[in-house]
Amino acid sequence: MEEQKTDTILNSLAEGVITVDREFKITFINQAASFMTGFQKDEVIGKICKNVFNSDYCAENCPIARILKFGRSIFDFDSKIECKDASPIPIRLNAALLKDESDNPAGGVITFRDLSVLKEIESMLKQGSNFQGIISNSKSMKEIFTLIEQISDSDAPVLITGETGTGKELIANAIQNLSRRKNKKYVKVNCSVIPDNLLASELFGHAKGAFTDAHKERVGRFELADGGTIFLDEIGEMPLQMQPQILRVVQDGTFERLGESITKYVDVRIITATNTDLEKAIADGKFREDLFYRLNVIHINLPPLRKRTDDIPLLANHFLKKFTIIYKKNIPFIENECLEHLTRSYWHGNIRELENAIEYAVIRNKPDKGLCICAFPAKIREDIVCSQKNNVITDTKTPFENTSLIQLLNQHKWNKTKVAQILGVDRTTLWRKLKAMGIK
């Protein structure tokens, strides 16, 4: 009964799972692994894994052999395995040791993800008009790209501003990728999601016993980023009482861990981003003026999508290609009427909103038809009367009730808030639909 329960849990995972014994014979394969490779359970159980999957590393450097020898787990190991039809697929795997009741090595377990879609998207990003993965042909963005190249040899602080969804993190990534610290540590911190009472510990670390739950010492994010770059997203949400500590580390690279009087020094390049009007925040007494000027050495202000309308067709077609790859659906083009409407739309959520809208439309649109405006969320298509309504899936199964919903949830790692945004519904509605489908 317990074994059956374990099998049910493993078969519910989106990742492939394979277990082997000490002789490298396959003892278990879950449904996801069978789906990815084409091998059914009765075809592989009892067979030596290298004779089945013929991985790049089977002959030498086998992950299972390594964990049996050294007893250490392996994480994010890129390889390839051979499917039943002899076609190789790229995978990223984790491997861990299995032990028997006496705590002796009994074999190993491998979990893996199919990277085929990611590889296709990476290849697509290398084509067309893009800069470090940022899609644009607009004059304002090209000026920003030039600036990023010009500052590649500098360690000066950079402040990136712009509305939500304009791609501030992508710009930060581009700055890092072209900097002289590109091969050093790159640590990202979203200042808006860490509770105020934990932020100092997260950024600067703490000594053992510094507060009630400090059972051991902790290294902070600045210390982790030593020699590299730290990206402080949503810096406008930084509590006022924390700002003097940030100012100090920006000025001279020094800080103390909580509960410790030893001054530490770090060499860190600082990139910050915010959608907050910091000058207004200064006037309102919510942000320190001296910190603003320390961070604002190089200022990059991203224009909203409505001010770079020439990029909308380019971005829309890029997202169309991306999501037709992800959902394995042939939608060859965007209808002209649809593209014109997308270009005229305001896009309050900027590129992020456009991307979500395209993903929603790809799910709803019929395969082998042009992407139609009537496949988009209601707030996007407004009151448009479309002559191509036959392009949209009109059967009784909505995106809530067919396999597209599960595929969408898997694609976004079961982030229900994100999926609800894409589907144009609130999170509780999505939760009710999942409950009705028997999914908890």
C-alpha cells in the first residue's frame, strides 16, 4: 500500500524519474519519463540503464556511478538521452543516492527535465532583432543598448527605472552579461518580497544568536556577491530605516552582520531597479536623497510599450513563435486586423501584459489558423466584431477544462497567480476550477 502511494506521487510529477539498483538495473520509471522517452515500464524494468538510454555520460562519468562512489548528490547536470525512436533529447538532471534499511547504498534516483523547448527558444532568441535576448528595433531602445555597451568596462552603480513590465530585469541581465564581471557571481534580490524584519539579515547576514531564530550564522547577499554584481530590484520599496546601511555599503563597501561588531568589506558592483518615482519618494520623505544620488550614477529609463509601438509587431511575432513551440501548436501568423489592434492598444502592463495576452490567445486559437483578435482576453479585444471567429476553439472544453490548463500550469511551475493572469481570471476562480477537476 505504501509502495503504491509512492508510485502515485512519483507518477504525478512533471519531471521524469528513474531509479536503478547497485548493478545499474532500472527498478522504476514514472509516467513523465515514459512520455519523454517513449519507453514503457515493461520495456525497461530490469534492464541496465546505459543499454536503454545511451546517455552521453554512460560510458564515462556516469552520474549514478559518481554518487555511488562519492555519496554526493548531483544537481543541474546537462546531458542527452536516447529515446525509443533513437532520437536524442537534451535533459537537465539531478541524481541522488538511495539507501536500504541498514543505511547502505542501494542504488540511485535520477530526476530530469526535457530541455528541447528551451533549446528551441534559445536558438530563436539568437535570431532577429535582439540585444542580449531583448527584442527591439526602436530608436529609444537602441540608444539604451549602445549605453550598455559603453558602460561595460565600468563598475559604476546603475539605476534602471520604468513602469512595471518594461523589462528592467532583462536590462540588468544585459549589463551583467557584457560587464567585466560577467564570469563572477550575480546575486538578485527583490526588495519588495522580503519582510522588513528579515531584510537586514538577508542582505548583510547575521551571527548565531543575533535574534530568537538565529540558530546558526548566515551569510548575506552582499557577502555572497563579493567580487561580482548584486541586483536590487524594487529598490523603491526599501524601508527607510534600512537605507543608511545600503548607503554605507554603496559608499565604501563596508557593513556588519546583525549581532556582530566585525566590519566586513565587499567589492560589489550594484545595479538597482524600480518602478517608483524616487524623486517624489524623496519629497514625501520615503527615500533618502543621498542614497538616490549614490545609486543614480548611470541612469537608464525604459520607455513604456505605448511609446515604442514599432516594437509591438516584432514582440507579438516573437511571443507567437515562443508559445507555438512551447504548446506544440502550428499558428503560422497573426491576422492583420489583430496586429493593428494590438499596436493601437495601451498596454498598461507593458511587455509582460502583451506576452500574457499572446500566450492566452495561442491556447485558444485553432491550430493551422492565423492568430485572431477574438482569441484574446476580453479586456484586450474590447467590443471588436471579428469576421474570423472560426479561428477560435469553440468546443465545450474551455482552457479551464482541457489539458491546456494542466500544460499551462506545468509551464509556469504551478504558479496559479501567473496562470490566472494569463487566463484573465482571478486566482480564486482558477482554484475553484482545479477543485472541480479533482486537483488539489
